[in-house]
Amino acid sequence: MMWNIRACAMTLSVVAMVTLAAAPASARPISEGTIKRECKAANGSYTTSVVEGTRFSACSYRDIDGDLYTDYYVDGDYYSTKP
């Protein structure tokens, strides 16, 4: 029984270490030029606006199945994707 507890604890420790090691570093904001270029490359529609000093950008595009998605960015940081 004690061996099973130790094996389980070791497995969980390894999983936790791998998960932490695989976590991405803090991402830098993407430039508006990059967002616009990547949107164009995806045949998408790019929009942007500045409200009280904060830039909001979006790229609407269709996936290979024709489903519409929109990626949202705030000051160059990816925020979310909505179907």
C-alpha cells in the first residue's frame, strides 16, 4: 500500500514538473502590422479602434469548413476567439 502511495506521488510530481516546464513564457504583444498581415493571409477581415488609449483589434475569418471565427486583441495581446 505504501508503495502505491509513493508511486502515485512520484507520478503526480513528474506530471506537475512537465506541466510547469511546458508553460509558455510571458508573451509579448503582437504588433498591429503583424495582426493585420496574418489576418490578410487568412483571407480575413481586420478591424481596429482606439478607445481611451486602448487599442482593440479583431480579425474575422473562415476556417476550412467555412465556419466564421473572430480573434480579438487588446493592445496587441491575444484576448479570445469567438465562433
